[in-house]
Amino acid sequence: MIGILGGGLSGLSLGYYLNQKEYDFLILEKESECGGLMKSVNIDGFTFDVGGSHIIFSKDKEILNFMVSLLGDNVVKNRRNTKILYKGRYVKYPFENGLADLPKQDNFECLYYFIQNLLKKEKGELKPPTNLKEWFYYTFGKGIGEKYLIPYNEKIWKYPLDQISTVWVERIPQPPVEDIIKSSLGISTEGYTHQLYFYYPKFGGIQSLIKALEDYVKDKIITNFEVKSVKKEDGKWIVSNGKEELEFDKLISTIPLQELLKTLNVPEDVMDAVRNLKFNSIITVGIGVDKPKINDFSWLYIADKDILPHRVSFPSNYSPYVAPNGKSSILAEITYREGDEISKMSENEIVEKTVEDLDKLGIINKDDITLTFLYKFKYAYVIYDLKYRDNLTKIFEYLQRIGIDSIGRFGSWSYANMDAVIRMVKDYVSSRF
């Protein structure tokens, strides 16, 4: 019997692929329902993805087709219409593909410094970047870096960019020179084309994908089971929630490393490595609006530090069935770190500030609002600080030594999107079972 800790996307995908191979397993989920960050709620006919706005896309055609097929007829396809709010203007996303939307001087500076950068690279005058801040300057130049990428990333990460590793951005392709020049001249170009078209559940929000996976393994899930202790006795893993003990031959964890390691009797140097892992938490503010259509945007990035949310999405533009007839919906996302100013704000203050900010920007008229709600998740974004690899090496050497596998976004401690999580799980099951 295999024990799977966590019933989010990783745990359910594990169950799906192990089920295909006819393995016996149980999924243990802390909450009353599965989903984790992919939880959706319905309030007065509005459906919100409370772990942040999720869409279905991928360069990995096999995984993309798998996700879409899980939804069956409950799916819609959209063309991305995403903007960046800059000096009161809506700039096409990604920023480097919307330079013509900028004021002329800003447009010129973005193009000028990008080309200057290219020339310096050709001459070998630029040192390879050693941190995220240097990577922005190295890849995009001072104009694009300082006008958008650096302030936006400072806002979302809440962590010094010169102390963040380049590990997670190394896979991002260099922007083609011709695209930057076309963008500056106003000739239409598209960046991140694998995301240009995306899918979304017609009904039920992103948790519909979770529920579709659950259908394959529903008799093998135990909810409301918070793992309090894990120990090994006579070659078996004993997992306890403080009241009940379950016995497994093998254990696979998809819960955050911090939550797993505190259930074990761990050496102090390993616990130090766990405590040194950096992450951001997230607050989402859902807003119901008494208007049939606010705009035609998919989502909007806001780098301005005086505005609370860093991203605002418009779920009713993903699917008309996630809001009541004649109404629209908004989901604002706000990152925070324990102990910072946002973490000290009350829930009412956060909602009020979010509404005021969006009203001030002209995104909504607060008189049209019919409902608001707030949701918090402790674990949202993995931060790849400069000690990231050292800490993970120590943690995974320990887990390997005791024989527990740990995978998924928070189990592997990686900034993995839905498609990357499913691919990680599929490859793991293929290679280990």
C-alpha cells in the first residue's frame, strides 16, 4: 500500500497514474476537499479560483491534451488579451511586445538600451548574470528592466531581486531582436505564444479539473486527515493524525516540505535548511460587479507599488458561466510575506484598499460592486533565493536516506505550473513504478 500525502493537483495526479498501473494507494488530504491552490468557490452565483487565477495552457502537447480531455465538454478556449498598466496606459503583454503602447520617450529608451545591450554582448563587455536583477538588465536592458520588469518583480516577490537566483528564469527564451524592433514600431508581435490561446472550464472554475481527476480515485481519498506524525516501524510507515494511525509500505509526499519535515524526527541541520526555504503567501480578493462586461481583458499586471494587487484577472471573460447573467467578476491577487506590512493589515482593510485602488484606476466603479470576499493561502510562490540549491540538496539527501519521495510544486519546492506538475508526476511514476 502506497501513502500519498496531499490531495492537491500533485497528489491526485499521482493517484491517477498509479491507478492506471493498478497500484494500491490512499491519498490523505488535510482539508475537507481536495484541490489546494486550485480550489474554487461559488458565492451567490459567482465562481472564483481562490488560489489565484488559473488557466490551462502548455508547450507540452501531451499534458495539454490530457488536461483538456479531463474536462470533456466542460471547456472553453480563449485568446489571451492581457495588458500591463503603465502610466495610466494599457500596454500589451508581454511588455517587450507592447513597446508602441508606451509614451514615445519610454518606447525609445526601451529600444535604445536593448540594442546597446546587444552590442555590449557581441563585444563580450557584459558579464553573465549571477542573480535575477542582473538577469533583467542583461536580457532586456535598462529601459525594459527599470520601467516594468524590476518594479513588477519586486512587488510580487517581496524579496531583494539581487538575492534571487536565476534558476527559474534560465528556461525563458531570449526575446528575438526583430520582435523588439517590430514592437517598438507598432508592428504586431506576440510573446509567450504557447500561452496565446488557453483553455478554462466552462462551469465550476479551475477546481473542475481537480474534480475530474478525483473521479478516477474517489474511493481512495481520505479527507480531513491532517498528518501530525510520520515514523517507520518494522519496515512500514506509520502515519498519524493524532487520533488514527495508517500503515503504508511506501510514502510519497506532495505537501510543502516544511509541513512534511515537522512530522518527522529530523536532524537540526536539516531543519535549518527547511527553515531557510523562502516563499510568498497569497491573498485573493474576489469582486462581483453588477455590469454585464467590465472590459475584454483576460488579466492585468500592475507594477505600481502604491496599488495593492499585482495582478487582476477577469474570470467572467474566461467563461460567461462563472458569473450570474448580466454580471461580471474580478479576482485581485496580492502577495505577502509573514511580518510585512500587508500581513499586518486586517481583512477588511485589504478588501477596502483593493476596491479603492481598482476604482481609482478606473477598472471598476465601486458603486457597481455586489459582493467581495477574501481568501488566504500560506504557500503560494517558491522563492529561488541564492541558497536555494544548497538547502534543497541537504533536505533531499535526508529524505532519500530515510526513503520518502517528495514531489509536486511544494514537494519538490519548485515554481511549477499545472502542466509542469502533471509532467513531473507522470515521469516519476513511469520511472519508479
